[in-house]
Amino acid sequence: MRDPMQHTPLDESRQLGAWMGIYDGSVPGTHGSQSIHPRALTRREADVIAALLATGADASYAAQIPHARVVATWGPGSPSVDLTVLPGATAGPASGIVAEAAVTDGDGAPIGELILWARDGLLSALEYAWYTDERPRCLPDLSWITTH
């Protein structure tokens, strides 16, 4: 039997979801977000965000990466995600676009762009906008990212 004072990852997920108010299935935004159980960033998501922030963005945003959680996707199979940052992380100085980068294919042809968003100084979304006919299923390899 589990000790009721011991928290599990699911308990933490529920607490974070309740804190954010997302378990009613609604997530603020205009891009058709679909809420998910909050989860840690994948290695690729964290690496892409770090690469975007390496262009000279305020260091407080990079410090938020370990505290960032994915709370929604921009549709089934979309690599674009909504983020929240756990309480206690230091906020950055801005809202809006924090960093941008171009995405090219292996031959150097432009195929999209990455945009990192913040709200009230906290990371709020990682967007992968594509120029191709088919939506990408995952974030690009770091070698395909050209920061501005």
C-alpha cells in the first residue's frame, strides 16, 4: 500500500494541472491547443529551446528550461507545444517572441521557422511553423536550425 504522504509523478501532474486550471480541457490560446497531462520537456524540446536562447536572449529564460512543462500540443502529432514554468523560476524581462530561428533541410532549402514565446516573462510556447505541404512530425535536428 502506498504511503498517502508520498507523491507520485501523476499526483504532481494533477497538482500542476489544478494549479493551471487545465483539466477542464481548455487551454487559453487561439491556435487550437489540446491540453495534455503536464510533462517534462523531451530532450529534443529542451535542446531546441536552448539553441534558440543561445542567440543572446536574457539568461533567465535558459534557467527556466528545467522548470518548463508541456501542457498542450497544437493538434495531434504537432511538434508545437504550449509551455508553463513551475512556480519559483525567475521571470525574464518580456512577453511575446523571445527567440526565432530559421529551419532548413539537409540541402539548405528553407522549410520552416521556430519561434519561442513568453508570457509575463515565462516561457509559454514553442512554435514550429513550416513552409512545406506536410506538417512536420517532430522538431528539427539542431543542425537544421539557423538562429538570427
